[in-house]
Amino acid sequence: MSKADEAKLIDDHFLFKNGKDNTEACGLERDWPSGRGIFHNDAKTFLSWINEEDELRIISMQKGSDIGAVFERLSRGAAAFEK
């Protein structure tokens, strides 16, 4: 990923920052950037973080109060991981 893409994802709070005392102390940053990553849809309403502080973090979100749409997106994403 380009430095510009990385900076944009960090600014949007979608990408983990390096240099946090707690992640350095326990060795979580030793393999960055290999072995870790983030994947998201174009709208950035579905994200998956791989090997940050937990092995897998799946996030489904959107503005507003349509909890059903958020849950359906999360369910479809989780099913795709299971396959």
C-alpha cells in the first residue's frame, strides 16, 4: 500500500498505528507489515483486521440506526470467512 493510502486509513481510524508502547512491549509489531493487514469494502462499512491486537477483528458499521443492515453485512462477512 502506498504511504498516502496508509496515512488516509490511519486518519480515518481504520488502520492500526505502530509505535504504541503496549504493542511494542508484547512484540506485536515485530512482523509489521508482513503478517498483518486490513481489508475493507469500497464504502468502508465492512472491515477485517488480521493480526493486530487480536487474531481477527471483523467490523460492520454505518451511520444511522439501521441495525438490521449492519447485522446482515456482518453475517455475510462472517459466512465468507467460514468458507
